[in-house]
Amino acid sequence: MSGDPAAVLLDLHQRISGCTVCPLARTRTHAVPGEGPHTARIMAVGEAPGEREDLTGRPFVGSAGQLLTRLLESVGLQRSDLYICNVLKCRPPGNRDPEPAEVDACAHFLDEQIALIRPDVILLLGRHAVARLLPGLPGISRLHGKRIVRGDRTYVPLYHPAAALYNAALLRTLEEDMRLVRGYLDEAEAERALAAAAAGAAEREAVAAAREQLTLF
Ligand code: URA
């Protein structure tokens, strides 16, 4: 489907909500497609909906989500600035780990979300998001807070907020990593401004050259 990106995203969300490809469709209350503006420069990818997410159809609305919101706000970001979604769109019963077949069945939805939103930075919340989007890399304890560039995408693996809920040391690490994320975003913003300024200057030069050509005749 091509056209208005907001309509394309809505269509994608509707397809996710109606998906019955894997057995999780039989145990879910609601699928949880994702939430946020199609213009978001930052995307956050978690593992799978939990109980509250399953009940509401919205990602990260339980206690891990509240911590995520606080962490974002601590570095001057609003939750509504981000597009937030998960590797799996349906809750695994009892919040068990996603199974490989479920991840495979759901994979094209996340790929479509990334292709549509084209964020500057993708925050990978926890090991399942890292394994899905950066397969073959070391564990999250080695990667957290690092900026990893693959093609035209930039990823930052972070500990999952749920892991930091009852672990003060992990929470401190997550807070520090969020400050690093803020720095990466500021750099991306500065690079975009420079590129726009360079493009503007090139256009002005081209216009001036074209005028000069005209005055020759
Ligand atoms: N944990 C996740 O990984 N995703 C959610 O949406 C909620 C909790």
C-alpha cells in the first residue's frame, strides 16, 4: 500500500489487530500493534505485550511502561515523541518468553513499521529486541548504551525497563544510558541541520549560476 503514511500506518495496525497467523491470536485479548506518530524520529522496540497491554491494546502501559515514560522524561523526551512497539504483537500466555516460531511469524510487521517510520534511532529494549534486530551480537550486558549503526539505521540496545523495576543497579545503568541516548539524538539533530544548511547553500549557488547564465544571453 502506498500513499499517505498516516493511512498506511493505520492500515498496518488494523492488519496486526486482525492477525490470526500464530496460536497467540487464540489466547490474546487484544493485539498490540504499536503507538506513536508516523513522523517519530525515535522508535522503541520491546519484547511483547504484558497483561495490561493485552487488556488495553496499547504498548508499555503497565509498570515497565511507567518507568520507560519516567526515563524518557528525565532526558527531556515525551513518550508521545516516540513510536513504541514490540517484537511480538500478542501476549505470550503468562508472559513467557517469545518462541522462535512466534518471532518469525510476527517479524514482517516490525519490519514494515521500521520501513514506514524510518526513525533516526531505534531503542532496543531488552535481549529479545536485540536478538530480533541485531542477530549474532553479544549479550545486552556488553551492548547496552552503545550506538550500533547498520546500513542507514542506528540502534541503541538498552536493558528492558521491567528488569530495572526491582534492581537499583540496573536502574542506574538505564538512567545513564538514557543520557547517552539524549546525546546521540542531539548529534543526529545537529547533523540533520548541517545537511539541510548544506543543501540550502547548494541550491542558492545553483540559482545564482542559472541567473548568471541567463544574463549572458
Ligand atoms: N514489556 C514489553 O516488552 N512490552 C510491553 O509493551 C510491555 C511490557
